[in-house]
Amino acid sequence: MKVLFINSVCGIGSTGRICTDLAQQLEAEGNEVKIAYGRKGTVPEQFQKYAVRIGTDFDCKMHAIQTRLFDTHGFGSKHATKEFLKWAEEYKPDLVWLHNLHGYYINVEMLFDWIKKHPEMQVKWTLHDCWAFTGHCSYFTMVKCEQWKSHCSYCSQLRRYPACFAMSSVSKNFERKRKAFTGVKNMTLITPSKWLADLTRQSFLKEYPVEVHYNTIDTSIFKPTPSDFRERYGLKDKFIVLGVANVWEDRKGLFDFYKLAEMLDDKYTIVLVGLSEKQIKDLPQNIKGIQRTNSPQELAAIYTAADVFVNPTYEDNYPTVNLEAQACGTPVITYDTGGCRETIHTDSAKVVEAGNVEGLYKEITIR
């Protein structure tokens, strides 16, 4: 069987690693596998045999500019998509497995037109967020966005990814997506959480079967991992409150950590992994900032060194950081948002109402 994955990245980031893990598994079963991707980033050497680039860096930049001006994310990259579909037509996949289609690299209308012309193909689509059935945003809260089920004419997150700073096309995007994404023969949707599955079944994608496949972690890597982390960072006698994110921003709870820093005394130190250089320079004195690490072994050692892992995320699907921390033997305190509750697997883990920094403080200080 020939399998074609389509994702924004290949072999890097969470979705990129999910695709390569699946590719290796399918290849081991005797299948031929390719991963079409569009975003800039070095594909690790061991995965280059799968990689097929959609467009160029210039194509991505032009798609991003179009999005900034006209809020038409997913509807650019026409030439890049046309050339890719010529290649796909020759490859003739038996299974097309879609992942993140947002990311300024592919035209979703052209892609789904091609898919609908091949009803013999099996199609799977793993939704890692809400972008497929909204007029703009990748994540939203039910309180802030009540119109998403039928007609979305307003978006409070217009200036967040995929950011637009000029003309809004939220309502039009919603209808274009509905038209493009419905009516596909033999398509199954997959979500990494029951929370997202429930939302999907309420959306215009409700015509498709939805399966929940929880994301997993490599427990041969994420396990109790002794290290000299405390000594290296001068934290030997401190109670370490750890936070980890690929990108730190408001929705990940960065400013809630700032509030926690004001509440905790000098017995505690907050350590945040994944910050930019600029963010590190602006940190309060009792927060230690570390840039993003691409080494899962190093990350496992940091999880192990911490006394508690705190995840004050406001918008998340199924955060694997919670799984990684628990696998390393570190208690987790997480906001009750998205699929976070579904990640709790130990008695020491606690769930706190979103935005309740006082609740985080109490759970930390009773330990």
C-alpha cells in the first residue's frame, strides 16, 4: 500500500514527530510511505527518505503575507499546491493521511478538490486543533466563541495565529472550509482527545466518523532520569516549580507564572523551559528561564529534577507535557482546559479551574 502523509512539518515538532513515528510503523509493515510538508525546518537525516517539500520558503512567506492582509489562511499557495498535486497524481497513494493543513503552505480547496476526484482513496485526517471547523482560530474557548457551530462572523483572536492585521474574512473562511471539507467519500477523522472529538461531532464535520487516538510518549526516554541539573543552575536547595512549552505566550499561561512568582517565597524557584532570549531577559528575579531544547533526554532530566510540574494552559487539546512529567515521576498541576483532564494518570496530579492562580499556589505549597 502507498501512504501519503500531509503535514506542516516533517520529523520536527510534535505533529512532525507523530507523522514520522507513524511512517516508520507503516514502513515496517511493508508499506511505501511519503510525508509531504511545507514549513521551513531541517528534516532529520533519518526521515529525509520520506520527505517531499510542498513549495518553497518564498511560497510560505507570500501565503503568510496574504493571511496578514486578507485573513485567507489556507487559501494561498496555489502554484505550490498545483505542483504538489501533479506529483501526488503520479505517486497514486492508496491512503492519504492529513495532519496540520494550516501553516501557510497549502491551498486546502485545491487539495480537497483533488481528494474528491479520487473516491477510491482512503482518507484519514488527524485534527490536532480546531482550525478545520472555525473561520479563523486554531483554539478557542466555548465562552468566547459561541457561533462556531453554524456561522462564524466574528473572531476575538483575529490578531493571533494565523494573525491578520487588516481585513477580516472569518465568515467567508467558515463557509469556504465547510464547502471544501464536506462531501469526501471514505474519510475518517481522528482526534487526540475526547474533548476535541466532541467539538468535531458538533461541527459541520459531523458527517464523518470520529475516532479518539491518544497521543503517546516514548517511556524509554521519559522516565526518572537523574542529572546534575540542580547543581548546574544553583538550585540544589530550592523547591522547583517547572513549566514547559514549545512557545510561551498568553494562552500557555506565561503571565500566570508571573503572578505565581509574586506569591511564592524564596524557598521556591520557577523554571520555565522553551522561552526566547528576549523573554528570558524580561523575567522576574525568581523565575529561571531556559531556551527550548531539542533533546528529549535533557528534557526528561529537567522533569525529574523538578518538585512539581505546572501547566496553566488556557487552550490545549491533549498536552503531552503532562504525560512526560508524570512518566518522569513528577507531580502535575494543570488547568482544567481542553483535554488536559484526560492526561491525568497519577494520584499526585491535580486539576485546577482555569485562571485560578490562587488554586495553583495552594496546590504547590501544600506539598
